[in-house]
Amino acid sequence: MTQRPLLLLDVDGPLNPFRARFLRHRGYVTRRLHPANWSARQRPDSRRLRRGLRVRLHPGHGARLLALPYELAWATTWMHQANEMIGPVVGLPELPVIEWPELFAKDPDGLYWKTRTVVAWAAGRPFVWVDDMVTELDVRHVAEHHEGPALLLPVDARHGLRARDFTELERWALSVSDQPTDPL
């Protein structure tokens, strides 16, 4: 029996199109949330901290993601708070979480700070990583350092996940499942 590929989800950008104009994204709901990582970077007496971080989420995304042939996991600075604050709004159950050794750490080779941890966490399993910050440098690094198939799917933070992204996710999963696997 083969394992399904992993689908590693970032929140801000793919699920929360934080650079979008709200009226252009019908179906999204707005929440004011206080994730620990964001709150720690605010001034204690600031109006922003009192109001909370504006997060736009689409309640239908969870069902669409769960319908795909993947095992889902969070790859976000929200870490475990994604299960508490994001999952219930979009309709996702509790998911595994990639825990970052250090948030926003500068990489010596100029990689996105999440890239090396994502590769280590996937441990050779096929994966798609959905994030708004991946670059060609990250794509090359993953191709050189990850033993299995991988797709880094950049998502525009002005739009979030779109129909074409779901189509690409389904297409890639099917292409990976068609590949022969090495017997143990």
C-alpha cells in the first residue's frame, strides 16, 4: 500500500488572501484573530493589537482540500493555532503541524526560511507545498535535496487559492499516483 502525497498548507496567502480587496472575494468571511506569533510583534498598547489581525477565510476551502487525494498538514507560522483558529472556519479537522525551529530565520543561501524544514519534515515523501513566498531558488533546492517528487505551488496573496490551483493539485496528485514505486 502506498501513502498519499502530502499537501503542506500555508495560511497567509493561500487560505488568507491578505493582499486582496475584500469585495473582490465573494464567499470569504473576515475574522479578527490574535495569533501568538503576530501578537508578540505588536506594541502592547497598540490599536492593532486590541483589534486583532484581519484574516479572510473561505468556509468552502476545507471541503475542497479534503476531497483531494492528499494527507494534509500545516506549514504555517500559525503552527498549532492553525488547528484552533483557521481549521474550524474553513472546515478542516485537526491536522499535523510542521514546527519551525526558528521563525523568519535568515537562510545562509538565500532560501525562504521554511524550505529546509519542509524538506526535512517530508522525509522523502511526495509533497506539494502551497505558499505565497516560494521562489525558483526554493524549487531548485527541493529538487536537489528531496528524494521524492515535489511541487512548490506559489499562490498569489491577492487571490488566495483559486479554481486553477485546485485543478493543479488534483492533476499533480494523479500524476504521482501513476508513477511506479520501488518495492521494499
